[in-house]
Amino acid sequence: MKAGAEILIETKQVFRRFPVAGNEDFIALSGIDAKIPKGAMTILKGRSGSGKTTLMNILGALDQPSSGDVFYEGKSIVGLSEQERNRLRRQSIGFVFQSVALIPMMTAYENVEYALRLAGGSSRQEERRKRVEECLKMVGLAQRMN
């Protein structure tokens, strides 16, 4: 990480435990400390079962750690209500899931525009069109928007 880089997401001693049969817990994450800078391409890699999906769910406010803290733009997101986490995801965090969750009868453009409307994006059609095209271009789908 470059010195002086602005931090987008930071984790401090994040643990995630899942109860299993008996009195034991399965420990999926153990003391994760990470800093993810704004604007950087960041890759999370590891073997199957190493906790990548669990960590992504916590970073994206889909799940809560068993202990530790997660900061998004310097503010703790641990302990936010479900409504606050929904708002954070809707307005600030985007996901591209492994299994596609698109509406099949809509074009790529229409799917992105629909999500933008749900997130409370611009009500001005021209601004919304530009944002949809920009998003599709960022992920390499501009040529397939229709």
C-alpha cells in the first residue's frame, strides 16, 4: 500500500465463528487485520474454504463479525442496524456475485438502470443514462449494454 493512501475499508482483529455440533465453534476468520485503499485494485485469494467469502460478506455489510471491527471510510460498520447496513450497501457498496442475479428479460443497460433507481440515483434521465453507461464501461460491458 502506498504511503499516504486514503483507506476505504479497514479491519481490526476480525474473527468469525460458526457454532457446530456440541460446544465447539468453527473458526472461519481469525484475527484479520487489513487495509484496503481507495481506488486500488485489490484481490482476495486463497484456497477453497480459507474464509474469502466470509470476509467479503463482512466487508460488504452482509454479515457481522463475531468480534473485531470493520471500518468503511473511517466509520465502524459493526453493530449497524439491518436498515443502516441496507442503506450502506444500496448507496456505497456494489457487488458482482459469482451467480448472476440479473433480470433475464432486461438488457444489461436496463438491469443497471433499475439498480440505480432502487439506490435512489438521479431522477434526471440524462444523468442516469451517463452513469449507467459509465458503470457498464468500467466492467467491460459497454459494447453489450443492449
